[in-house]
Amino acid sequence: MKRYLLTFLFAVCTLAASSQRPAEGLWITVNVPVVFSEKWQMHNDASYRTLGSSAHALQYLYRPGIRYTLNNSASIAAGVAFFATRTSFSSNNTEFGKEFRTWQELLLQKQAAEKWQWQARVRTEQRFFRETSQKPAVNAHRLRLRGSIIRKLNDKWSVQLSEEYMRQLSAHRFDFDQNRIILTGHYRISTTAQLYAGYMYLLWPKASHQHIVTIGFQKNIAFHETNTHN
């Protein structure tokens, strides 16, 4: 009897641990904007996000789109996205749920001084989750608001502080989805490439939070010389 009780308690503890969001994680991102003309460019980004401090994947994503530059201070964009997310926080679980998105974006940016720049981004997303063994298929609509301040330190280095707030409409409820505060350092390798790394504090509903290390690489491919957008 005692042995069965211990086995049951161990199983409950294991299940509870696998259902809890990890307190940390690593997000690795690659951005490859492709510039076709002074007005048009293709948005490309892909990311690998880990399950906690392990190398196991929690999520993969690829997000293409088309951007149109309105003027020196504003651009609009739209595209699709493909996500695969592990259906639980257990590394033993090999099932990934599929998500398809469409998205639209307005990006505003302005040079505030010689070395300062601010950005404001509004993005809307339509999210379509496929059925998994644990959840039925569901659709949702999300609003994302992000503000950023960028400080150029010298010809090679700059720092960026951003906050992004999200709310999501699902099952007739428009609830808080997440809030991200991000501090990032950017290193300019060349006129077309840069590396960046930083820290993200990620707040989820019910006061759940994560500490995320972000690492990224951006390479601009230009068929026409113009400014690109991060």
C-alpha cells in the first residue's frame, strides 16, 4: 500500500511539473529582409525557442510577409506565420501543436536626436490552432502594441529598450495575453548585417513570468538601396 501511495504521489508531482511554464528560456532568431525597391521589401524571420534552460524545442516559427514604405517615418506590412509549439512543458512529450497566422502591421519611427530614435508598432494577428490530443481546434484574434527607444552608442553599437503589450479575443473574451519588456544590444557587423542579444522579462496571465535570453542575427538582402526595418 505504501509503495502504491508513493508511486501515485510521484506521478502527480511529475504531471504538475510538466504543466508548469519554465521560469527561463532562450530565443534564437534570424531575420532576412529582402529589399526589392524603394517602397517594397519582403519580411522574413524564423525562431527557435527552447524549453527552459535545455536545448529541447518549445516552439519553432517562420513568419514571412510584405512591407510597403509609406514615407521616411511609416510603413505597413502583412503576411502569414507558421508555428509549432510543444503541447506541454515536458521534454518527454513529442507532440507539437500547429498554428497558422495571418498578421497586419503599422510601424512608425522617428529620429528624435542625432543618436536617439523611437519606434511604435501596432500589429494584429488572426490565429488558427489545429486540434491536438489535448485541445480542440480554436481560433483567436490578438492585438499587439509595442514601443521602443533606440540609442546609438557609436558606429558599431546601439541599445534598444522595448515594451510590448498584448490582448487576445477568444471565446468571446478580450483578455490580457502577455507583456514583454526587452533590453537588447545591437552590434553592426557590416552595412548589411548585425548581431543582437538581450534579456526579456515576459509576464503571462495569473502573474506567471519568465526570464528569456534573446540572441539574433539579421542579414539584409538588397536589390535596391534603401532603409530596412527591424
